[in-house]
Amino acid sequence: MEIKGVTHPVPTEYAKRIYNESKSVFIGKRSLRKAKKGSKFIIYESQGARAYTGWADVISIEKMKPSSISRKYKNQMILTPEELKEYAKNRAEMNVIVFENFEKFQKPVVPKRFISVGGKYIYETEFNMIKKNKD
């Protein structure tokens, strides 16, 4: 099956930074590198809605040193530089997903299965379910 996107749990506080402040760089510990440019980054709001609440087009997915992330993406990161420093403690590299064209869903879409902290790939069947139910 074809990978159509990736999702990661995003706490409501951070999701609001995407919705309201146009933040466009997600930083995570786990790498879902099979996704590629043009696939969807799907926001799973892990508190509050506990549902998919929006998506965007992936520009790039890469591993970077935390200090490089801060320098390159300081104003675009979902995390503040201080939050990144704490989150990345004792890690040589972090996974970085850069995205654009964020679209907030009219209706949250509840996934059929729990989304673990490491995120997951979204395959065609689930992608189509999200697409059908988001408006």
C-alpha cells in the first residue's frame, strides 16, 4: 500500500501554534522517513479533540542536530527554542518535518486506532476516510 502521509500526536497547546501563528516545522524524536515531499502531514490533536484536526503538504523530512534546527527554523518551529532544548535533551539528532499549505478541518476526524507517541504512517484507506469526513 502507498504511504499518503504521516501523523504525530501534537498537544492542543502546540496545535494552536499551527492554527493561529502559522508555525510550519514539527520536531519529533522518531523518524518516519518513508514519507516524502508532497505527502500529507496530518495533525493528530492528542489532547482536547483527540482527533485529526488538519493537514498540510510535506516540504521535507530530515534528521538534524537540535542546535541546527534552532538556527535554521527558529521562527517557524512549533516549539519555542527553550522547549526544543528541553525536548531534545541527550539526543544527537531530531526528526524535522517542514510543511506548508496547512488546512484546518471543518470537523475533527477520530481515528479508528490509538495514535502512539511515535506517530505513524497514513495509508490510502485511512487517508480516504480522513478526506471524506473532514468537511
